[in-house]
Amino acid sequence: MYEVSREFEFSYTHRLWRYDGKCGNLHGHNGVVRVTLAQESLDESGLSVDFHQMKHTIESWVEENWDHKTILNSADPLLPILVKAGVDCVSVDSNPTSERFATLIYNQAQKMGLPVKSVDFWETSKCMARYCPNKKRSR
């Protein structure tokens, strides 16, 4: 099994709606994402997955859809206020946590046909969440 990873960064604002703590306030991060893909074999060029393909698929998607945007829970009452004020917002179906970002990026990579194994998402240099779905184990 071959595994390749690519890291990239994006900046965003978010808050955790109905959260009792600092993260309940609107604040920003420079998130770092590592997408790991896995393939059983190499192509005729000796690659499992081209890093360039990763850049122009999943990294470009994150940049276009989330970079320098405010990402909020779709139920957050702040969302329509910010949109009305002209803030570039994105709504997601739950609180925009590191775990949720890792899951959403994983799912998008799968939709793009990438052989994604896992996604790591660093909200800060010390805090990271990984999404790697359980595969059924053979006995």
C-alpha cells in the first residue's frame, strides 16, 4: 500500500454556537489540512497519486469554498445578520469544529474520486483532529 499526503493552509472565521466557552465567540484561525491518500499500485509514471492532482482538486476546493470566509452552523442566528452585512459566509449542518472540518474535507475528497485514507485538521499548532473512517475488518 502506498500513501501520499499533501498539506495546505487556509484562513477562516467561525464560532461554536451554543458553546459555553471562548470558542462561542466569533474568532479566526489559520487552519492546516493534511490529506492522506492510499493506493495499492503505482501508475506508469511510478506514482500512486500525483501531488499536482491533489493541489488542483481538494486543495483548490477548500480555497475556493472556505478560505477567508466565516463558517457557521446553519442554525446560528448570527449567520443571517452577517450575510445581510455583506460578510462572505458559509453554513454547515453542525458546529464548525476541527472534527467537522476533517470530515467534510474527507467526504469532498471522496466525491472527487480521490482514494482518501484520512484527513488531519489543525486548528492551531497544538490542536488537531483526524477523520479516518473505520473500515470493516475481515476475520
